Amino acid sequence: MRSLGLRARISVSFALLGLVLSVGISLSAWLVVRTTLMTERTTSAVAEATVNAQATDRQLALGRVSLPVILDGLPGQDSSAVLVRHGRVWASSNPHITPDHLPEDLVTAASRGDAGTTTYHEPALGLKVLAAAEPMSHGDVLVELFPLDPLHATVRRLGWTLSGAAVLTTLAAALLGRLASDRALRPLTAVTDAARSIAGGRLDARLRPTGDPDLDPLAASFNDTAQHLEHRVIADARFAADVGHELRTPLTTMLNSVEVIRHRAGTMPPEVAETVELLAGDLDRFRRLVVDLLEVSRHDAGESLHLEPVDLPDLVRRAADRTAGRVVTTVAPDAVGTRMEVDKRRLERVVVNLVANADTHGGGCTGVHVARDGGAVTVTVDDAGPGIAQALRDQVFDRFSRGRSTPTPGLGLGLAIVQRHVAAHAGEVTIGTSPAGGARFVLRLPPGGPGPPAVGRVALGPPDAG
């Protein structure tokens, strides 16, 4: 199981912290409110029972009205029942509540002159009640029952409200964690972008200092490393270019000499003529290798594009058909006459390398198709080979890499040149499978062309960092 990324871990940590805090605060608030409400309810119940007990005691002392009439006339009752024991006689304001329903210990204590309260579930009322007992004269007792269900309903609503608030607080904390992680990891994103740019061939990519004393040393160290790497790559590229140029002169002389000898092959013994043909083939492969090395070294040395308006379908048709030695190109009607600002030499080289790769490594080029995709132009090259395995498709554009499982001639520079030239035009080249099962290379050039060179500076952090 893959572990969570750093951004996700920060968000989860904030969410857990928010959950713990919100649950703790909500639980504390719920307990405080519940206790306060219960205390207030008990206090008000005792006060009301005391007032009713005094009023009843006075009325009994006067002896003018009966006990049931006294109970009916008690003022401000918010209780469920009032029960009074006068001598040995009990009277109740609620016919469903009898003395048998009352807590015996509470009545006994009140008979001794000790007021008290208790809570219990009253079956006759079907709810939980608060019983408040008050002593009266001559050992008489008044017990008043107050329903607690409204209070419990209020406490339950408060609990649900606080639970919802805890959930919202947790979600808000997770969102805050996401925002905080995005801001905290922005320098890492900038480093990643700059490193990706360098890996993609933009050796001038640098991190822009922001004035943050913690981040600027990282930017300086990264920029120093990138600058040393750029100087090293450029020096190596120039060395390779110099070597290539030095090799071209004697190579041209040898090619011309061999060509002169081949013209006289008819006067030579068969074994000598065969040797000359082998030498000519090796020299031609050597020539292509030198040309490829020079092409790669030009790219590494940062040679700029020479843009000019070009009829792209026509350029592809001429390069592809000439390389294949036959007509292999078709152009979609909506792509005919499409003109783009491109480097003509490099785009021709891209098409030549793709078609040559199909002929040499893919069993022959089966077709080249030019089409429009919105404003972009796509060039599709299919071959008759077995295709390229999915696991090898990311490797075939590396230098000196061969994406086929069968051994083939060449050093693996052709597709590396394709990828670099296409990237220089802000395009992309991908690998798929043709309808016949062979490899399919799809070149896509954006409508705006390569555009101006990027300024190779990536901000390490937010502008207000530090």
C-alpha cells in the first residue's frame, strides 16, 4: 500500500488536530451546558415546590377549603403532578400519579423535615421526572414532579449541533491544511519544475531568490549546481561538435575516394569489388553516425531555431517519400496548405528519422498521415513491425537506446534527435500501436509554434516570502 504524500499527510494532520480540538471543546461545552441547565432546573423546581408547600400549609391551617381544592388553586404550576400528604391522607393533582409512584426514601426524608430532590423514570407519565419534596407543618409532605424530557430534548439538540460544528471544523481544518501545505511545499514544487526543465534540455533554468533567509541558500546552491552542469554539458557538446567537424573532412575524402573506386568496380576482381562495397557501406554508416552526433551536439550547445513559414504537409510529404523511396504520405483535406513557423532543417530531420526508423527497425513504413487537430498539426508514422512494448516506450527517446527487442543496426540516436527537435518546437511525440499492430509515432505541433525562448527562472516561493 502506498503511503500518503507529504501534502496529504499535512492535510490529514490538520484535520485530526481540528477533530480533536473540536470534539474536546464541543464535549466540554455540552457537559457545561447540560450541568448548568440541570442545576437551573433543579433550583427552579425547588423554589416552586417551596412556594407551593408554604401556600398549601397556610390554606390547611385556615381549614376553609379541602385539600384537592387547594391543589387545584396552586399558582404557576409547570409540573406534571403535585402530591400532598396531610396526616395519613394523600391528595394528587394528577389522578394517574399515586403515592406508590413516589420514591420512598425521598418522602421519608421530607417527613423528618429534610427537603430533597431526585430524578427517576415515572411509568405513569412515560418520561423522566425531577421529584422535589418539601416538609410542611405537623409532618405533612408536599412532593412535586417536574418533567425532564424538554430539558433532555434541548441537550440532545445541543449535542447534535455541536457534533455538526465539530464535523465542519474538521473539514475546515483539512482545507486549511491543504492551503498551508500548498504554500509550504511551493518551494519544493519550484525546485521540481526547475529540475524537470533541466532534465528536458533547458539548461538555463534557475530558481529565483525571494528574499527568504531560509530558502535563498537553497536557490543559490541549486543555481550553482545547474550552472556548473550547463557549463559541463555545453563544453562536452562543443567538444563533440569539434570532433565531428574534424572527422567530416577526412570522412568526406574517404567517401569520395571510395565512390571513385566503385565507378571502376567492373575492372576489379570480384573479391576486391565486394570488399569495396563493404567499405562503402561502413563509411556510409560512419557518415550517418557523425551527422547524428553533430545534430545532438548542436542541440546540447543550445543552437537556436531558424524559424521560417513553411507549408508543413508539403515538407512532410517530400521528406517522408524521399526517405522511403516510394509514396507513403497522405494529407487530410483540412490540413492541405497549412503553414507554420518552424525550423525547416530540424523538422525535415524529424520526419526522415521517423521514416528511417520504421524502415530499419519496424519492418517498413506503412504510412505517414498529416492531419489537423484543432489548431495543431499531427504527423502519424506507422510501421509493419511487432510494435514497442509499453514498458520500453519511455526509453526509446533516450540516447543510445533501442526500444525493440530484436538487435538492429545503429546507435540509438535517431529517436533522441526526434524528441529534442520536437520539444524545441514546443511539440510532443508519443508512441502508440497502429491498427495493424505495429508501432505508431504521433508528432504533434501546437498552433502557436515554438514561441520565444523562456526566461529560465522559476520562483522558489511566493513573492511575499520572507
